[in-house]
Amino acid sequence: MFVRKFYVSDTHLLHERLLDMQPRPFLSIEEHDEHIVKCWNSVVGDHDHVYHLGDFAFALSRNGDRVRELFSRMKGRKYLIIGNHDVTKKGDLHPTLAALDWAARPEHALRTRDGGRDVYMSHYAGRTWPSQHHGAIHFYGHSHGRLPGYGLSRDVGVDVEDVAFTPRSFTELTKNMELPDVK
């Protein structure tokens, strides 16, 4: 079975204030969340891997059932890289998120291989990252399209124009990068 990998960040499900803060083009948080689920499922298959680079959902203690329902409707094997809105005030992963059926334990950073390269993922942008000088790519979120990439790094947040609220593949996300040969 062929499995694809996708990357996305900053879905901010249930984060009603975000609609005005960013802003995002939706009349309600329900419309926002349903659009994200629809876009997600339009590209992700049941066995595909999706790396979510943080800020999955908000208002978790009041809306735990809704978070679980949205999560269960999103296809694929989901991995979470922890973002600032995914934790409690004490810095622990929010219990609602911790209880979801992630493919692996949520982490603050992860590495994978895709497109013949190392891919380093974190919620926050880095000026340096592991294997950077050997052609590794760095995907990040948090900045909502306001922080340009540095070298072989880029923002994969849903509100970045070419991400457009949809998980994207390595090829889609790196198509405008000048990738050096990897040995």
C-alpha cells in the first residue's frame, strides 16, 4: 500500500477569536472548522501520514467532545508537533489532546524523511536545524505567514496562501525552493 505524507500547521480549531485576529475568511468558527475538515479529507487518505505542526485546537476544556469529534472525522494517521496553544498554562500537553488517537506520542519536534531528504519539523521557525548543511528541510508554523522562510525552511500554516487550509505534500511545499543535490 502506498502511503503519502502531508504537512500542516495552525488549524486552530474552535479558536473563535482567531477569525478576527488573523483574520480568516469565515463567518463563524463552525464554518472555519468544517472547511478545514473538508479540505483535509479532500487530499488525505485513510492510511496517509499527516504531520500537524502545532496549534491543533483551542478552548479545549470547554469543547473536548467537539475536538474529539473533529479529530475522528479527519483522515490519516496524525502526528502532533506541540504548539503554544496545545498546552495548559503549566506547559503540559492539554489532556484533551493527549487523549486523542495520535499515531505517536506528541513531541515538540520531529524528524522524518521525504523527497529523499531529512525533514525537521517544529512549531517554531529556526535559523538552524539538524542536517541543515546537508540539504535538510525545516517546516514550521506559528507565524501565520508573517515570517518568511530562511534557507530551506518555510511556514506550513493553513493561512499561508499556497497551503490554503489544506495539508500539503513535500513536493508541493518545496516546489519554489532551490534544493541542493543530496549525497
